[in-house]
Amino acid sequence: MSPDMLRLSDYVARFNTLFPDLSHLLPWQVVAAASEILSDKIKMLPHDYAVQGLVAIHKDARVEEHVILKGPVIICAGCFIGAHAYIRNGVYIGEKTSIGPGCEVKSSFIMPGAALAHFNFAGDSIIGSGVNMEAGSIIANHYNERTDKLIDVMLRGHRYATGITKFGALVGDDTRIGANAVLSPGTILTPRSIVRRLELVEQVTYPA
């Protein structure tokens, strides 16, 4: 199997509808280009978005006090962004998504109806519709502990190099991630996966 056969729509059904021009890209290629992709998309948004620079917020979204938004950022209709959230460097937040207090999201695409409870981190990731991340769960995007920081992924039992040093996870639709769980860089979760509380998901092992 070639990684070119990894279709985002098999994991995140709404992705091709929302971003039809990106359906040929692999997930790590999408998040690497997040800032450029969303900068262009902001220019094409309808008038029911309030746009200030590279931050676009739908008039029906609710953003609480002390939220930091560093564009490009798109927050769609019906979203809730809790106090002290930190959203930065190319983030798309789909309709009716909830980002709880104290969360940090960086260079990620979050599909409609997802929920990050509070004190979560999601970096350089694509998160499907209906995904629920309980409090304190983390999607790590970088190997701080390794000298060689290039990230590999596992697809159907085969290992592939991404060629990049920043990639978190592809999280399939309706996945449940328990409190204080950690997804290691390069995690691929099929739709309706269950990650238990305190679990470490480490699909690729590296030499010590």
C-alpha cells in the first residue's frame, strides 16, 4: 500500500465537502499548509462572518473573554470557544464545535460537531466530526525527546515517513478520547475509535 492511497474522506467524511481542493493531499501535507489554506479561504467567506485581519468569526459563534486568536483562524456558526483558549497558526473550527476553557489548538482542522472539553492540546492535526476529547487529553505534534525528530505513521501495518517534524494525528469521525490520554505524533485513528483514560497511543516505535 502506498500512503498516497490514504483518503481523508475515509476517516473524516466532511473534509472533502468543506475543502474539495485538498482531497488529494495527505493529512500531514494539509496541516503543514494550514496557514496558507485558511488565509485563502477567509477571502471567500460569506458576509455572516466578522473578519478582522486573518481572524473570521461567524455571527452565531460564541467566544468568551480572554480567548487569544492568532490567525489565520476560522470559527464557524454555532461554535463555542471557552475562556482562555489559545487558537493559533492556521485553525479551522467547524460548525457547532466546542473548544472548552484553557484549550490550545495549533495548525489544525476540526470538523463540525467535535468537542474539546477543557485543558486539551491539539497540534497539527485533523479531527473528525463528532470527536470528543475529554479533559486533559493531548494530541502531541513533536518528538521533543528524540534527536531525529522526523515523524513516521503506521497505515495498515506498514510504516511510512512523512518527511516532517510537526504532525499530530488524523482522528476519525466519532472517536472518543478519554481524560488525560495522549496521542503520540503521527497517530492515525479510524472512525469510532475508543482511547481509554490515561492511555498512551504510540503506533510507531523508534530505536532508543
